[in-house]
Amino acid sequence: MKQFFLASLLGSTIAMCTTAMAADDLKTLEAAAKAEGAVNSVGMPDDWANWKGTWEDLAKKYGLKHIDTDMSSAQEIAKFAAEKDNASADIGDVGAAFGPIAVKQGVVQPYKPSTWDQVPDWAKDKDGNWALAYTGTIAFIVNKKLLHGSEVPTKWADLKSGKYKVSIGDVSTAAQAANGVLAAALANGGDEKNLQPALLLFADIAKQGRLSMANPTIATMEKGEIEVGVVWDFNGLSYKAKMANPDDYVVLIPSDGSVISGYTTIINKYAKNPNAAKLTREYIFSDAGQINLAKGNARPIRAEHITLPDDVKAKLLPNEQYKKVTPIKDADAWEKTSKALPQKWNEEVLVEMK
């Protein structure tokens, strides 16, 4: 009994010390960030995933001034590498596939937020160089008004047999479109190395004259050019909310399978404000930061560990829709396959266009 008591006491003491150390470390980080006074970002504009809420909170809580320059994931990494010690950016937000690329190029520095253990292993770098703060799952956004009595498609198989005008976007430039192809492949027995099932599906849709070359956007959907758009869930939900008649649209995860990926912050190795960048990541992974992302229709990576306010929860799709989603398991294979995808798309899908 005494041994049990001593063991319990020792365990409690260690836990208290660890918590105290973590709290002290955070206080030190906050003080250093406040001294720097600013955090400059790339690819984190106000209207994407409600970054505006995060920047406003960091200004109020810590007095951090902020500016953002919007750019693509590849451009962000190139900027870090080109500017080096003349860095104008401290932190960026890139697609999941670009986290490992940034590490390979040696342009990032690590920081593990205090909620690190609640981030799934598939969604983070073991050394803390990157971690997905929010996920994107490939979804359908459907204009119900244009279906002319047809049922709303709920799975990939419905796209093949239906009469819907379908748009996936430009697979040569958009990560969303490339992941849409991967999602269709996963749902039909393919994987990161084998996109053939998806290419056959879209070739069939193209043969029927139902593959739209327009990108799935608010404008093209409202014009009636597209009946089903293949998009990230957070984009679909944001589009729906901004439509003139939101009730005409439905956003859903295909029930026969989809891919879940996401976006990660990368902290510039050469950052002029490294502590402010680390504090920014810390805040993004806190409950408040995760709720901010959800307000922008992005599904927080710690969704299972936080209680979202009812009005924010209502912005997201229900958990049960994500039962058959799959994370990318072989990032190296996907990097190679996705690079080869544009040519295959041209040769096997677009050639069938009527």
C-alpha cells in the first residue's frame, strides 16, 4: 500500500513539474514573441479558413502586428529558400504534401505545440517540422436545382451512372483537383501508386460529354455550368454559405470513400520573428485557435478533443460522413504519381472529351 502511495505521489509530482515546466516555457515564449512584436505570414489570408480570427486574437492577446502575402505552397517554400537571411516571412500555410518537401529543402524549423499528443501520427512530422492544423476531405457540392428530378449523387458510382455535369478542376495546377482524382481512385480500389480506377471513371464521364472544363467555383456553379463540383469539404461549405440561394446546394462526403488531407504551418528557418511564429502555431493548435478554423468551415485536426460551440459545429459536416475517409499512406508514392497525373489526364481523360 505504501509503495502504491509513494508511486502515486511520485507520479503526481512528476506530472505537476512537467505541467509547470510547460507553463513556464509558454510564458517565456509569449514574452519573447511580445518583444518581437510582429508575425509576417505567407499563404494565410484573412478569408481562408478564417485566419482573420487568429490574427485578430494574436493582436489582442500579445500585441502582434501582422501582414500576409497570399501565394501557393510551392511559392512559399521557394520564397523561404531564396530570401534566406533577408527573410520577409516568418510562417506559412502549405498543403500536406509540401510539409516534407520543405523539410527536404532545409527551410523550416521545428516547434511542437503543447497539444502535440492530440494530433494524429499520420498528420504530423515526428520532429515537429510540420503538423496539419486542419483537414480537407474531398467532397461533392451539388446544385440540386439543376438535377431535374434526378437523385442527389452520394457516391462516386453515382457520377458514372448519372446525367450530372461534373467538374473537378485543373489537375495540372490545383492540389484540390489532384486529390479529387486520388479520392476517386481510393473509392474504387486504387491507391497512391494506382490512379487507374479514377482515370477510367473520369474518362467515362468525358465520353458521355459530362465533364466540365470550368473550375468548380461559386461563379461557375451559380451560372449553371456545373451540377456537381469535386472540392475540399471546407471549400464546398464556404461556397454554399456564400451562394445567393444556399438551400439549392448540398455538400457531402462520397459514401464509397474519399481522401483526407490538410494544411500545415511551416516556420521559416530564417524567420526574423521566430518566437512569434512559434507562438502563432501554439495558438492555432489551442482550443480557441481550432475553433477559429472551424468558423472558417475548416475541420480542426483536434476535432475529437474539443467542444465546438453549437453555431460553429453547424457549419461543419457531421462526423458520421467521415467514416470511409483515408489519409495518404504513402507520401513518396503520391508525390511521384501526382507529378505524372497531368500527362495521364491529358492522354486518358481529356482525349475522350466530346
